[in-house]
Amino acid sequence: MLDKDYKIFVGTYSDLDVLAHQPYAPVPGKGIYAMSLNQSGKLNLDKVYATLNPAVLIPHSNGKVLYAILETIKDEGDVLRYDINPDGSLTQCDQFRASGRSTCYLALSPNRDAAIVINYWDAIIDVVDVDKDGRLGAVRQSFKQYYRPEDQWRQVTNREDHWGNRQVGPHAHCAHFWQAWVFIPDLGENAVFQYRWDAKTKQLTSETHIEFAAGSGPRHMAMHPHLDICYVSNELFNTVCVARLDASEPEVIKPRLIPLQYESTLDERDKVSYVSEIKLSPDAKFLYVSNRGDDSLAIFRVLPDGMLERSGLVSTGGKFPRHFAITPCGKAVLVVNQDSGHIRVFARDLITGDLTMTDEIQDIPAPNYIRFLGA
């Protein structure tokens, strides 16, 4: 089935009561689960590293470091740095304290000497020094992201308030570097914020924001590796936006992300569901999006110009597919069904992009994130 064996890391929610959202997983997890996927598509649990709510796992490009982002709204978030040992095991090195809560993303700069840390709850953006070993150091910038006048938004006070009022204030979600710019989607502000990146001073300068439809809730992005195209998932409208990236007149301040096309991730547009992860296949010929509520993966064919054509919708075989990963060889997709407490393995057709559920399933409590070592 696969070209080789793979090492996998899975994040789980260990304390459901300190999250901005409310998982319905029957059993909490314990931290990071180290797993193996062999060539025949069988999963094996190797080890568990106990920690609080590792919600996002970001590998350094050097292949030797893994960042685990710990999600909580009770305190400022932490980012743990682990060394990845030659046998694939982890050794915790140090810990970085973010400036905001519900910390949810880390993006390394192209030079790997800085990182942007995103805090969802209060939309605080941290720009942090990174040394040659991947250690997060001094905070160079820390600011709150929003564009509405201050008297037209408010900070949610607790998670019950957040459940019903996710757009009364800003909620930053992720960050993506592209040429001289950085894009940061904000679910609360219904916009993608655009910043100029200065690689010498390691500073962000706000330029503009690209507004999306009211109520849409931009969440995550996928950048096409060869075309000046990106894909933005809209969590609350269950759509994907295809946007053109514009590098012309680099000294001029103007929107660099231009929406072109919107495609639904659902068959039933009115169904209660929330887009989660978005990923391109390794060959960038297909785009996949997970739907929490519809409990499905939407499959889109990427056309030569980067536009999308939906080609399929498959059940994930479980509840609330918060995240998924595609093997580097492209022959399998692993889906973490958070509220069912398991991982399912799908075979992937390299030509058609179609997914077929296999018999392989692994019980993992409250899984939220999955990442292949080296991917």
C-alpha cells in the first residue's frame, strides 16, 4: 500500500474544560501519542508523552525539532520544544510562554530565524526570535490583531460566551509567509490580514486586510507550491475560497490576496457543520477539507489554473474530524475523529484523488492533530 514505514505524532486533548470549544470526546487523552504506520497500512502505538492539550504539532524544517502548542484559555499558552531523536522518540528541551490564550499556530520565517506565534482567543500575534537549534527566544513584537473600531468589538469572557458569539471580537487562526508578506486569517474579523515582513529586523508591518463575507469565518490556508494561488477555508460558511496572490509592484501597499472562487465543502449547505483542516496532496493536484458535523472529507480537483472542481465527498467513519494527514507518498490519508476517539486509515488513489476507507482503525482518546515525521 505504502512506499515505506512512517513515524507519526498525534496530539490529544487531556483537559477538555480549559478549551475555547467543547469537545464531546468520551475520554480525554494524555498528550502526544507516538505511532508507526507500516507499509501495509497498519497502525501501531509506540509511546505516549504526557502533557496538557497538545493541539498543534509543528516540525522544524531541520527534521530535528518538534514544537507542541498547548491549548488553554485559562492561562497564556505554552510552546514545548522537543528534540527528535534518531529513533523517532522525543526529548523535551524547553518551553516558551506566549502572550495570549488558546495558542493555536506557529509559523517559522523563511530564514528559520524567527517565528510567528498565533493566539486564537485574544488575537494576539507574537513575533519571536529563533536560534539555530530551534529554540524560541525573545519576543520582538506582540500586538492584538483587529480592524473594527475598538467600540465595535469586545473580547469574549468565557467559553460559553465564545460558543454563541465567536464573531463579536477578533480570533486569529494561523500565519503564512509568502514572498515579502505574511497572511493571517481571522475568524472573528471575517478577514485575512496582510503584513509586510522585514527579514532583517524580523518585524511585521500592517498593510491592509482583505474582508471576506460577513459570517464566513476564515480559518486556515493552503499555499499552492507552484502557482500564485492559495486556498482559504471558511469555517462558518463551509466553503473554500480560491485566491490569487499578487506580487506585482512590490513597493506599493495594496491587497496581495484577491478572492476568485468559492466552493462549498458540503452537499447540504444548511447543515450544521464546521470546516476544519485543509490540505493539498503532495503533487498539488487535489485539495482536501474536513467537515466537522457532516463528518466528511471534501475532495477537490485542482485545475491547471489553480481553480477547484469538487470531485467527491466521503464519510470519515467517525465524529468530528478535526484534523487529517496525507502520507508523503500520497497513498494514504489518516483522519483523527475527535469525538469518536479514533484514527481511521484511508487508501488514496494517486490518479483520481479518491479515498477508500480501509479496515484499519486505532483508538486514541480525544485526538486533535496528526503529523508525519519529516512532513
